[in-house]
Amino acid sequence: VPNFVQHHLLNLAVSEDTPVDALSMLFHKHGINMRCLGKIYAAVSAEHESLRSLLLRELVYRSLKSVVHQRLRAGVLTTDPNLFTAEASVVL
């Protein structure tokens, strides 16, 4: 992981418009599983703020996606258009 961060990830031109797909494609191109996002995030120093921001967004997105899928499978969430009413938000 440190080698990947030093030689590949830090050379990635990152901006606010950088698509997350570019990140996952780079990970997979070098055989790094996206489950290593936390380790990668920890390995990137604070001076690379935009890269850390991109990694953190991806971490939050994947975590939320996992929770939502888990709750959908458990039947806690539905496809009801009023999903985010006051009563439904308590469930989330």
C-alpha cells in the first residue's frame, strides 16, 4: 500500500471534478482492492488535501451505500417515495 500511494496515487492529478471512477480504476489497475481505502487514506499526508478529500468522499459514499443496501435487504427501507418523511428519517 505505501508503494502504491507514493508511486501512483500521489501522482494523480486531483481536483474537485475528479470522477471517483478514476480512483477505482487506478486502484484496480494496480491490484489494490477498494476495501483498502481506509489504509490508503491514512497513508496520504495532510498536505495532499484534495486527494484526501476525494478518498474521504469515496469512503463515506461506500459506507452509506452499504448501510442502505443492508437496510433494504432487511426490509427496513422501502421504495416508498415518502421515504424521507419525519417518521422514516428516524429509521435511518
